[in-house]
Amino acid sequence: MAVGVLALQGSFKEHIVCLRKLGVDAVEVRKLEQLVGLSGLIIPGGESTTMAKLAEKNNLFPALREFSTAGKPIWGTCAGLIFLADRASGVKEGGQKLLGGLDCTVHRNFFGSQLNSFEMELSVPTLASREGGAETCRAVFIRAPAIVDVGSSVEVLAEYPLAPGQAPQQEVGKDKVIVAVKQNNMLATAFHPELTSDLRWHKLFLNMINDGGEGAQVPGAERIVA
Ligand code: GLN
């Protein structure tokens, strides 16, 4: 099976390295014809407005929508999460183009600027039950977004407990936000698993592909347990 990583900008190389460590044929995707035949796609972190502009310039939106509506698994990390969200807040006047499909509202820079980047041990019970290992994972948040609202068909995989005063003005009063979700063929994380040595998120995504990703079938695929 070949898995693509959208390689317009951002941390695509790091995802490629993780996928190759797991023995997967990992492909950089810049043009729409490179999506053909892929079993899944990762949309990396970076800068979501720049990524959207480059995707528009390369005429990728229709092909990406088709890929997603065909039920092929897509995983967005950080800027990739913003890209997949149906609704974004905290965006500049005029907005930015979103691929959508993930029924949630994401606050684009919920945790603030680069200076407010941080790492933590995040509790993810479903990661442990699905992929084994600890109930927490090291989560790297870089100018990170957060999900402030989800639709009923979205499975919440991880929540972040907010410290007093940590929420931006529009979200004052919240005591937690959502930072990892799954909805049908889509997985999204507000943080960067590709910057850690824990490959369980990549395995979880590969297993979504192998399990059929709610529509996509990969003939001969086996569950990744290594
Ligand atoms: N908040 C950034 C954006 O709006 C995303 C940051 C990241 O991907 N590390 O694009």
C-alpha cells in the first residue's frame, strides 16, 4: 500500500520518515495525479493559510474532496486539522479555504503564538486500547489549534484540560478543549506525533486504512502490530 503526505509545505518530511520506519511506501504529494492509487493521505502541520493557497494554486481541492468522499482515510495534524475542519474561528478577515469534511469548529491559534508552544503527556485511552502501550502520549503543540465544538458523529480521542486564563478571549469560560478526533475516514490531531518517536498514531492511521477506513478497501492488507 502507498500512503501520501501532502508536501506543499510544513512537516511532511517527518511524516514520511515515520511511515517508512513502519515499512510503508510513503509518497510526497504535490500534484493531483499523485493522489491516484494512494490508500490514505496525511495532511501535515505547517501554516494553514499558506497550505490552502498552494493547494488552490495546484488545483488540488476538487481531487482532495473526491479522495475524501470516496472514504479514503485522511489524517490532518495541526494545520492539517484546520484544513479538514468544516468551520474555523480565529481566522483573519476574508477567511481561508478549508477542505472540510470533519464536523467540528477549530480555533486556528487557540493556544497563542509560537512562544506559547509546549509539550505534555496527553491522556489518550483509546490509543492505548487500540495500539497498546501507555495511556498517555507525548504531545507537541506548536502554535496549535484546538477543537471547540464537534458534531455528534465525531469520536473524541483526547481532551486538553485548560489552565485558568489559558483560553483566548472568544472562548473564555471553557475548562477543556478537544485535541484529537476521529470521524469515519478522518483522523485529526492538534499536535505533532511525527515529531516524537512514538509511532502509535501512525499505526492507528495505517490500521484505519487496513480496516477499510469506512469505505476504502485495501486488498491483502494486514493489521500493523509491530
Ligand atoms: N496555527 C497554525 C495555522 O494556523 C498551525 C500550526 C502548526 O501546524 N504547527 O496554520
